[in-house]
Amino acid sequence: MTTDMPYAEVIGDPIAQSKSPLIHKFWLDRLGIKADYRACHVAASELADYIAQRSADPAWRGCNVTIPHKIAIMDLVNDPGGVREKIGAMNTIFRQEDGSLTGTNTDAAGFLAPIADADWAGKRAVIIGAGGAARAVIFALKQAGIADITIVARNGLKASGLLMQSSVKGSVLPMDARLPTVDILINASPLGMMGKPPLELDLDPLPDDALVYDLVYAPLETGLLKAAKQRELEIVDGLDMLIGQAALAFELFFGATPPLEDDAELRKLLLA
Ligand code: NAP
């Protein structure tokens, strides 16, 4: 597709569930920028063709990348920031002025934004899941100074590989293990998401000042967050990260800072 109006996209398979078009269109509208942002279904076998075709269209500013392309995309774009080595997954591709394509990962900074005021140096974390989101979370936690990370995963080998790559001190536990006593617990798996099995965890081992962060945002209040609230633990839901990672991508696509003062309104729209 060739069009004169600048546009960006989110690509994945499936893609209909993506909230990214709603977020980016909300900001484009608020800022009066004449551009578009849309969802594009791209199957794994179509990824290389998609990138080749879009890179020939100067109106295309780039794309957000979701399941299952976050790893495969790294072979198709430039990586001046060393994202492959540091995180091992990309979620944003943007066009440089010379037309070349650069890949980056805004999930890590988007994840950290809502908890950045706390001091995480020397603290302990548990992460559920060992996929693309977990990679970004580990990188972000490492940058924040976390001392020890336990990954709870069904695929222990994959989780051990992630830990080794990150060179953070830590361990791997199976899904049914008792949780260790940690300062922050993060769900980076789809468990608890609409249409997926619930995440069943006994939160008793967590201290009263622990924080529970669920990356899942549909539903916004997951079973995990409900259980954490019952324990009166501090919680962070997945919408903050969703908006945070999108804001960084928006700047790369459209060269403008999103009006973050309208966040409350955007959250309402996303929940409607
Ligand atoms: P992913 O790459 O597919 O990884 C998912 C991880 O969860 C994998 O380690 C997978 O295990 C594990 N998992 C899946 N089903 C499981 C089950 N039934 N039991 C145990 N483990 C299971 O996905 P992702 O990109 O990391 O995304 C994970 C979640 O985070 C999704 O719900 C996504 O929507 C959310 N997310 C939210 C944001 C946000 O901005 N809020 C951003 C990124 C992702 P295997 O390794 O064995 O397959």
C-alpha cells in the first residue's frame, strides 16, 4: 500500500486485539497531526515481505511488533543500540531520515516507568514467564539495580538461558513451586488474560511491602491483582506499561511527544 499520508502500524498474528491503534490515534488526534496508525495482520511467513514492501514506502514511519515477530524481526532491521544482545527482542521499528530501518525495544522503559521512583537496588524479584516481555523486564530490572531474579516458568531450560544471557544472579522455579520472599513479583506470561487459564499463585510468602505488577491488561484487574489487593499489597496494572511503551514509539514514528496529561482520559477509553 502506498499513500502520501504518514502512517505507522502494529503487526502481529493475531492482531485484532491490539490496543495500539486506539492509543496512537488518540494522540495523533489530540496533537492535530495528520497521520494514521493501523493494525496489520502479518503471519510469520509474511514478515520479510512485509518489511521489504513497507521500507519502499516513504510514508510508512515504522511499526510496533507483537507476537510472534519480536525475535524474527531482529534479522531484518539495523540494530545500532545492540538490542539483540541486551534484550533479545524488538517491539518497535522506525525509519531513519536516510530511509534505513532501526529496531529498538520500548517495552523495557515502558515497564520501568510506573515503578521508577522506587529504589530497586539490591532488591529481589520474581518473574512469571520467560518470553519476549520477560526479556524486556529482566533488562529493565537489571538497569534499576535489582540484585536477584527468580524466573517461574514451564520451560526451565528457556528460563535458565534467559538468566544466563542477562548475567543477573538468580534461579529458575517450576510453575507449581512455592514463591520465594521477594520485593516485586511480575507476571510476564499471558496467564490471567481473557481467554487464558488463570495464574494461580499463593502470595503468602510475599512481605507486606511487596509490589505486584501484572503486564496483562485485559482484564485490567486480573485474578493476581485481586489477590494482591486482598493482601493489601501495592499493585501496578498492565495499562501503564502499554501507554509507556507506546509513548516512546510514538515519538520515534511521528517526532512529537504524546500529551501525557491526557492519560486519565486515554485509560478510560482503553477500558471502555
Ligand atoms: P510470549 O513471548 O509468548 O511469552 C509468554 C511466556 O508465558 C512464555 O514464557 C510462555 O511459556 C509462558 N506461558 C504461556 N502460556 C503459559 C501457560 N499456560 N503456563 C505457563 N506459562 C505459559 O509473550 P510475551 O510477549 O512475553 O507477552 C506475555 C504477556 O505480557 C502477554 O499477556 C502480553 O499481552 C503481555 N504484555 C503486556 C505488555 C504491556 O504493555 N502491558 C507488553 C508486552 C507484553 P513458553 O516459553 O513455555 O512458551
